[in-house]
Amino acid sequence: MSGAETQEKDLDQGESLLAKIALEAELADYSPVKGCMVIRPYGYAIWEQIQSSLDKMIKETGHQNAYFPLFIPESFLQKEAKHVEGFAPECAVVSYAGGKELEEKLVVRPTSETIINYMFSKWIQSYRDLPVLINQWANIVRWEMRTRLFLRTTEFLWQEGHTAHATREEAEVETKKMLGVYKTLSEEYLAIPIIDGIKTETQRFAGAVTTYCIEGLMKDGKSLQMGTSHYLGQNFARAFDTKFQDQNGQLQHVHQTSWGVSTRLIGAIIMTHSDEKGLRLPPKIAPIQIIVVPIYKEQAEKEMVLKKCKELEETLKNDFRIKTDDRDQYSPGWKFNHWEIKGVPIRINLGPKDISSNVVEIVRRDTKEKLKNVPQQDLRQYLLKLSTEIQENLFRQANDFLIKNTFTVKNEKEFAEKINSGGYLICFWCEKTQCEEKLKQKTKATIRCIPFKLPVDQNQEEGYCISCNQKAKQQVIFAKAY
Amino acid sequence: MSGAETQEKDLDQGESLLAKIALEAELADYSPVKGCMVIRPYGYAIWEQIQSSLDKMIKETGHQNAYFPLFIPESFLQKEAKHVEGFAPECAVVSYAGGKELEEKLVVRPTSETIINYMFSKWIQSYRDLPVLINQWANIVRWEMRTRLFLRTTEFLWQEGHTAHATREEAEVETKKMLGVYKTLSEEYLAIPIIDGIKTETQRFAGAVTTYCIEGLMKDGKSLQMGTSHYLGQNFARAFDTKFQDQNGQLQHVHQTSWGVSTRLIGAIIMTHSDEKGLRLPPKIAPIQIIVVPIYKEQAEKEMVLKKCKELEETLKNDFRIKTDDRDQYSPGWKFNHWEIKGVPIRINLGPKDISSNVVEIVRRDTKEKLKNVPQQDLRQYLLKLSTEIQENLFRQANDFLIKNTFTVKNEKEFAEKINSGGYLICFWCEKTQCEEKLKQKTKATIRCIPFKLPVDQNQEEGYCISCNQKAKQQVIFAKAY
């Protein structure tokens, strides 16, 4: 199969880094199916960490998980005009199954608003049934022309929240609340600073009234849409006749939201935190937080050192995801390198000298700093503190990068000078789609969002549109994006 | 859509019970896509409990989770002759995607041996790379003609383990080890007694050398295959050329296993533990183990009672999945009924009288027994003990049912008399496929397995084949099955 080779051709700098780390750290591999990747155990373990952190927050905000069919009747997609326009070109279609042509073609879900709305119509009758707060963990298929490991694959894993409410206000509160959850996930767990804001019409989800997003700035200067939360209004409710009887006995369409993040987040981690040695993982989502490497020369030492490593593991395993690399066929040097590539936040080297002095040697993955002679007493406290420090340091480094690469530009000349070197460009925009489109055609950059808050201080209330030079009140963030 | 109606027609007694409980307890719903169901939040929460119990055991036995593509190139399926023969008729096929006819058709995975073997061939070079121990949680599609909620749906959720080993012995140990894990899951978590054994050739997985299974006896007397574990030999390794260099430098094909259980297990729970009031859930996998129902008449009482309920919840929430049903719009009687249908193992009724006497009233779902005046002191200990008792009682009841409905039959007449009233029939079989097939055609019953151990004592070493009456040494279990 030539899938791998084809997909590795023509990668730009950022994509090369992504592919290099994803493959070397054994996070993923190319598959024989065009655009589909295999998530290898170490990559999947990161996804499990992300899932468990996020699933907890989704449940704490009152949502319940459920599961809806993979297949969606083609006619369902067509019920909402903008939705079908947006998704039909990317659909994979089943027309033959069980040895027969199907009466109606089935689309492999590119997102589940339509099938879920069909079920909501069955389940929702009265205001007493509202709100309905559902989440689904599932695989999704969108036939992409140009794919990249994690960032854009034909099949990906995600969660999609779908909620129905009695009022517009309640649905809007929900939309923003879940965007807030994504911001927390990104900043506090993945250690990735984001800009949150509203998408312009051209970047809006097909079928939504408003799309909110979080955007992260990747190492190569491109922006990545890391999560979206949509206020759907009554668009799908009208298409599927999802109605409820309100407290006055009147029939009304529900107001809805949907929101999702995907395995793309693993791509975001790679493209934010990697260095020349490989991956660097934030402790909160690292499958292995501490790797213990035993150091010994003779067989006589070996037994004693391994025993001590296991003891250490036992002492710390309630507080950390810790593992001893006790493989005999690899040297300590090989192991150092191996676990650096894989981004394990903390390494403990343990040899006979350390043991006799009751200390350990610790190596931080984030700064590469070597911490010698750390007393074994109070090691737990020391490591808890160190984990927090590493988590915060990774965030701080990424945030410094974001600030350093955010520029204010006042006119098209400045815009043109800056845009090719990457980063975020803050500028005024007159809110006309044609101005946005014009810049996109010239530079391939798009408005990533109308930010809630600018990443750097900007007190101007008014300026001139970056494209047409007319007076403008809206400041937006432009960037090239994945 | 007429999906629901079509699917409810012509249900036999067991299927009616299944559908009634699945719908009334809000575990699942029919979907507009033929044969696909929607798993509703309460049903999905049971699945999450099963997943977390099983996932832990899968990881403790050294396996790692990973994720492989949903789509499998049609040519892959064809590489193993028996595999394609078994699965091709059930496949859903994508031939059109992203606005174009595909060069090669893609099958929606009916199981993942083929695509995983392709990847194994890339990853495995040396004996040092073995064993490879992988598990995948995924959705699966098999186009079934006749579907039933949970027990047989076109799409279902499952886990599929796939392992590669250097030797036949090691692979066989693995196959049996994972069957043992399924037995533990079924008996100790789901409280369902099983018969474990080997499938005959006609019932073997398409592509396997040996298929082991666990079978449970459902309330309507039919058997349910609850899980299978296959020794695949080198069949797929040969088809995909999955080879390793052994310690002597010789190239050899790997020996493989695969094993899986699915959302069908939720059907098994329904069809084992339900009674005339609804579902009964074993505490270990109940999403809600204790439901607290506040009892009050006047508004003045309400506040005090709810406060006490919340206090109780706080005290117990570290040990139990506990919830207070504080909804105002429903009466206590309505709530009793509601949570009985949903099978919550323990109900606590709490009213002003109980509070003033420092007691609670407890109702067991399994026996419907009302336990009055249980002191609030030591309630935690009392409930832990009660949970264990309920878990054990559900298993005991199911096991009694299995024993009571297992019969030894000596000739075809006895077989014919017994088979239509359900249950397991133990008999001798001469090991000829034609004898098995003949009985299947006459009675629709199949050999569920050659059991490791008979469920009732049978010391005979030899007898006569139930079909051809020739001397026979093999005792087998016949039953009608889902």
C-alpha cells in the first residue's frame, strides 16, 4: 500500500513535525485506508486521559451519555438546507448492505444533529421534558481531500453534545457554558492557551445560528480550531418538528445547542509542546507521569536496584501514573531517549549510589533540568509540587509564544508583511463578508474569531477595516489555519 | 418511519419481554434506521459500568487499548477464505465518498481481524516485538435480517481483543485466559451463571481454529452466546504475511487470538434478571445502586426531609452510586414504581417518622422485601452487606433456574419432547456434523458448546449419539438460541 508515502509527500514544516512526532512517539500510524489513521496504544492512552477529564466535566454539568446510530438516512441530512450544503460533499455513503441495494442510501455520520433531532421529537412533548442534555462519544467520518495525522483525518473520534431547551436564553447559556468547559480542558489539562470567541458567518457550523470556538496557536504559527460550541436556534427543531407544549399550553419549537472536541486535540498537544527531542506531555493528561529507569552494571546490582525501583513505584502509585522500565535488552541511555521522545514529564534515574545515599536523580522533560540528590524522604510531596510546576511551565511557555506571535496590524501592507511568518494578526474589520473573503483569497488567512477578549491589550474602540479601509468597530483575529 | 412497528411485529414471548423492559426502563429505543437502535442514557450508563469493570480486567491482563479504522478495503476481507465466506453476506459497503466513486469499495467493519493484521505485519519483525496484546472499544456493523434490541442489532458496540504470539501454546493460553475474564465478568459482575466450552465446527468463528464461548440461559429458555474467544492459529498471519524472526533467526508466522463481548450483555441482563415489575440490576453494574425517595405531605415537612435525604446521600456517596429523587411533580408511589421498573437494587424511603426515630425504611428490589426501622447508625455497613447479598441472590436465582432447566436426554424421542419447552439438553454426540445439522433442521436447536464441565453431575464416560444412536464419547449441550 502506498497510503503512507502519498500522505507524507508535500508536507510543510509544521506537518513534518507533526508526522515525525506522531510516528516516532508511536502515537499513531498511517493506515491502508486513505485518510484514516490508526491510533496506537500510547496515543490512545492520551485520548483516554482527555476523555476521562472531559467526561467528568460533561457529567458534572448535568449531561448524560447516550449512543445514536452510525448511519443516517440521506433524507435526514437534506431536511436542514444549510446543513446538507455544508456536509453532503464530505459524506461517505452506504448504498449496499446485507447483499442488497438499500431502498434509501445511508450516510456515515459526519455529525449527528439530524438523527438526534429525530429521536428528540419522539422524546420531547412537554416543558417538563426539558432541558434534554445529551452527550455522545463516537467515531465520525468526513471525507477530506487533504489529511494529516490527528489534525484532519477521514475518520476521527470525538464527543458531540446535543441539548434541547425551552428558551433561547437557556440554550445560549448552555452554548457558552460548554465553550467554558473546553477552555478549562485546554488551558488547565492540555496546558494550551486559547483564544475564545465567535466565528464569522463564513466559518459558522452548517445549520447553526452562532458558532463559538476556542483557537490555539501552533508551533508553526498556524491556528488550530480546537473545539466549537453552537447555538442552533430552532433550525433543526423546525426541520424535524421538535416541539414541546409550554406552561401556557402552546406548542413551541425547542432551542438547541451542539458542541464537540475530537482526537484533533492530540494533534494540538504535539504542535504546542514538542521540542527537538520529541513530545512533551502535560502531567495531567500524560498516560505515564513518572518513568523510573534502573541503573546498574553487574548482575549483583541489578536485583537490588530493581527491587528498590519497585518499592518506589509502590509508594508513589496512588498519586501518580508511574512505571518502571525494567527491560533488560535496552541500555539506560536508550531508555532516556525513548521516554523523552514519548514526552513523559518526569524521569527518575535510580542506581546503587543513589540507593546507598537515600536519594534519587530526577530529570524534568519540560526544561531538561537534572535534579540531583533529591531525598527519598518526602519524595511524594516533592513530585506533586514538581508536577504542578511542569504543568504550569508548559502552559506559560505556550502562552509566551502566543503573546509573542500576536501582532496588531493597521493596514493591508502591514497585514501582507506579517501574515506569511505565522501568528495571530489583530485588526479591525468592517463585518462585510467580501472583505474577509478578499483577504482569504490573497493570503489564505481567515478570521479565526471575533475574540471575547484580545490576547494583548488593545484599548482602541474604533479603527479602519484591514481590507476596505472603511471605519470599523470590530476587532478580529486573522491567521492561517489547519 | 415504520421501523419501530415492523420490529415489534411477530415477537415471541422472550422478545416481547426484552422489548417491553428495554423500552419501559428507557434503556433503548428503536431508531429510524433499520435494525439500528438508540442506546438511551440509562442503558448507556449500564454499558459504562460494564466497560469500566471489563476494561480494568483487560488492562490488568497486560492489554492496551488502541483504535483502528472503521473502514476495511474489500480486498482485505477476501484474503482469508473462510472469513470472507462468513462475513461478506452481512457487510455494509461504502462505494461512494467525498462526491466520488471509490476506486476500491470499503466495508464497514464487521470485525477487525483483517485490518489489524495488516498493521501487525508492519509492527512485528522480531520475537522481541511479541506478544502484541491489543484491545479496541468500537462500533461494529453486521447487516442482520432479523433484529432485536440489544441481542441482535445491525450496529452494536463491543470490545475486540487482538493478540499475536510467538507460539501456539502461548496463544492458546491467552485464548482461555480471556474466556476466563468473560466468565468472571458474567458471573461476578452481571450475576449471570454461564456454561463455558468449545464451539463445534459449524458454530466456529469464520477464520478461527478453535472458538471458545460462554453461554447463558435466558428466562424464556433460550441460550445466549454472551462472549467468544478465538484461537486463530496462523490463518490470518498467513493471509497477511504477519511474520517474525525467532530466536534462531528463522521467519515464522505469528499465532493469534481474538475475543469480544458486546452491548448484547445488556440484553442478557434483561433476559436473566427481569421480573413482572421490570428490570432487576446487580449492584456491581447498576448505574444507581441506591435511590432515596423523600416522603412528605406538607411543605413544612418537605424542607426537613429533603435536607435529611441530602445528608444521607453525602454520607454514603463515597461507597455507593446514590441519588435522591427530589422531583416535586411526582408522588412517592409513582417514584417507587419508576425505580422498580429501572431495577435500582436498593430503595431508601425517608419520611418524618423515620427521621424522628433515626431509622430508614429499605426496600430490596430483588426480593421486594421491605426492611423497616433500619437504624441510621451503621447504615453504611448495613448497605454494603445488603449489596453483596443482593448481588449473590441474583446469581443464585439465575443459577437455580439454569440447573432446573438443564436436562439429560438419551434419545431423539426424549430430545424432541424436551426441546420445545426450552432449557439446556445434555446428550452424547458422535462428533459428526451431519448429526448436528439433522437435529438443527428438525428442531432449530444447535449445539451451544462442548462444555468444559457439565452444569449437572454426569459421570458417564460413554453413551449413544442423540441423532444417529452410534456409540459416542462427547457430551454436548443443545438448546435453541438467540
